[in-house]
Amino acid sequence: MFNSVILEVAIGIIFLYVLVSMICTALREGIETFTKTRAAYLERGIRELLHDREAQNIARSFFGHPMINSLYTSDYTPGENTQTPGLFDRGKNLPSYIPSKNFALALMDIAARGAQNNAVSSDPNATEMSVASIRANILNIQNIPVQRAMLTALDSAQGDLGRLQQNLEKWFDSSMDRVSGWYKRSTQWILFIIGLVLAVGLNINTIKIADYLFRNDDARKLIVTEAENASKDPAFAQRSYTEAKDELAALKLPIGWGNGVNPEGDDYKSGETWNGYLIYVFGWLLTALAATLGAPFWFDLLNKIMVIRGTVKPAEKSQEEGSEDRKSDKPNTVTIQMAGGNGVGNGNLAKPVAGNGAQPAPPEGAVTDAQSDIDNCVLETADITSDEDLPQAEGGISK
């Protein structure tokens, strides 16, 4: 069972990961704004979906269709990468998002009226888009795998143009799940790179910070208080880069290469506890790996740990209670006067009275004491030898 110190150290490290992940995510979004990698992955995924990796026919016609071309500026320029997309591929002016409805309508229109944007395809007397016209003019797609997929969607639609559109939208969405997987994996790699650069550049060493929090009560209480306040704010994980950076600086953790290793004259000495460069490497790698999971993950975990901390409190010691079958009521006692004859002497002794779970009353004339009901030792007066009848003691104190 974790004690309170270990639990508070864990809270501090998790809160640190929340802030680091927020900073790394903000930097990742800044890089994305410049490179537009999301658009590059989308364009590459559509070329894969339409079986036109070189963008020689249907892919070029698709991106040139007014339903798609209106989503971005300038003319369509195919991406250079025809294989697996790279981490920093540039999307240029391509769209970062295409609605599935636009995809289906564009593909249906190309099949019915052709790929060219000219006076014939845009004339009011042009072929009306219907299930029959799409089937009759499906060769306009000029791509055998896509034509086969379109015919499959036509057959399952059973003459319903709306169902055909839905079938094409589902086809597009299922393919975009794969593209989303590409982008998420690339994002995690980029976050790892950013996290590692940040960890080394600012010396954010998870192992050393955990040791520092374990040894420094004031710093540990400060970060736990900040974490508790943050957990009460549902929008904390969406704070900006500047806010996250200021929050991290306010914690006064052993971060940085200047005076961060031994802040404010505490007793923490980096060389006494963690020796060797491997501790730095492992500590930085832990920080970088934590950044790949993202701030929402760590913020959710922080809330769960806070709930556990609220329920685990030091138990107050209390007297143990015996089991019901061993517990008996204390017998009521009365005081009896002992006669002074027979050398017994005078005195008041507690005589137990039967009742309320007590032992039965002793025989008449028996000598009892205050604990007779416990040890069940009751003496008959007839068995007691008086002092006069005792033999004379022999011997004495040796000189």
C-alpha cells in the first residue's frame, strides 16, 4: 500500500507531465501550422483510396472538382511522396479536412458527367445524375479499381441514389480511419522528439525531480496543492503555451542547467544520490515518453489519483473490540461483611451476584475476591486454616 509521501510524489510527477505535455502539444501545433502535415496525409490517403498514387487520372480529377477545389486555394499540385508519408511532409495549400458528403458527390458527378469542367458538363441540359446515369457512364472514372468499387456501391444501393451516396461516404470514412492512424503515429513521434529536446534543453529529469520531491516536504506540498487546484478546473488541460510555461516555472522544481539542480539552498545534492550519466538519460527519456501520451491522458489520470488520495486517509487508532461470543457482561457485585472469627480477618469483599451473564453465586460461607468471577476460584470457609493452627516457622534470617 502506498504511503502518503509516495502518493504525493506520484501526484507531483503526473502534474509535471500534464504541464510538459501541454507545452509539447502547443509546439507541435505550431509546427503543424507551418508544415500543414495533416493536409499532406489527407491528400496521400485519398490517392491511396482512389488507387492513383501518381495522381495521373481520377485523383487529379477529384481534387480539381468544384466540390473539392472550393475547400482550398490555388490549383492542385500532387505531393511528392508516393510511399509512406514522412513526419514533416508539407501540405502546402491543400485542404486539411474533406467532408465525406463532398467526396461522395464529387465522385458521383465525375461518373455521371465526366471529369472535365467545361461547358458540356456544366450545361443545364447535361446528363442528370442518377443511379442509371452513373452506371451507364461509369467509364468516365478512368480507374478500374474505383469503377469496381462504384459498381459495388451501386448494386447495394438497389436503385436508391441516397443509399449510393451513403455507401460512398462510408467507404471514404473507413479509409480516413487509416489516414488518422498514420497521422497519430507521426504526431507521437514528433511529440517524442519535441519532448526529448525540451527535457534535455531544460533538464527536466523525471528521476531527479521525483527524488527531490520525496526529500523536500515544502516543494512536495506546493506541487500537490497546485495539482489539486488544477484538477478542479476541467479546462486546465486546454491552457495555452504561455500559461503552461508560467505554471511550470512557479513550481520551483530542480529544472534547468543553471541553478535548477539545487534550488534555493535546499539539502538536495545531485551528486550524492544519483551518480552517472545513465540517470540523466533515463530521466530525460521518461519525460519525452510521457509527452507522447498527451495532456488529456495525464490530466485524466491526475483526477483519478486525486480521488484515491481523497479516500485514503490515515486511520485513527481505536480500541479493539472482542468478538460477541467472547464478550460477557460485567457481573453486578455486592459488598459483604466478613466475620473476624476463625482468624479470617475483617474486610469488605465483592461478592458476585448471579444474573446478566455472570457466574452462579458461590456457596454460602465461601470466601471470594474481586476476580472470583474471572478465575472461577472460590474457597469454602471450612477449608481455611487459621493462623493459630499453622505450624511454627523454623529458621530465621541468617547472620
